[in-house]
Amino acid sequence: MSLGPYASFIVTSYTLVAAVVVLLIIWIAIDYRLQKERLRELEASGVTRRSGRQATDIR
């Protein structure tokens, strides 16, 4: 497979895009864990979620 005179540009571009996608996936995974931990802390302190309310609790 020959990419011609632009091979280095093409390979570099795809490598950078792949690196950015991997970094975004890692960032999202870390943020997900942090948000879950924060929710656990809030629920442990007595704060409840609105989605956890019953229909009779809403006024």
C-alpha cells in the first residue's frame, strides 16, 4: 500500500487523532468514577436525588 508523497502527513494525522480519542476515553472514564464517588458522598450525607422521589412526594 503506497500513500504517496503525503504518507508522513497521513500517518501523523491518524496517529494524533487516535491519541486524542484515547485521551478523551480516559478522561471520560476518570470523570465517571469521580462523579459516582461524589454521588455516593452526597447520598451518604443525606442528600437525595429528585429521580428517586415517589409521585406522592412531589407537590
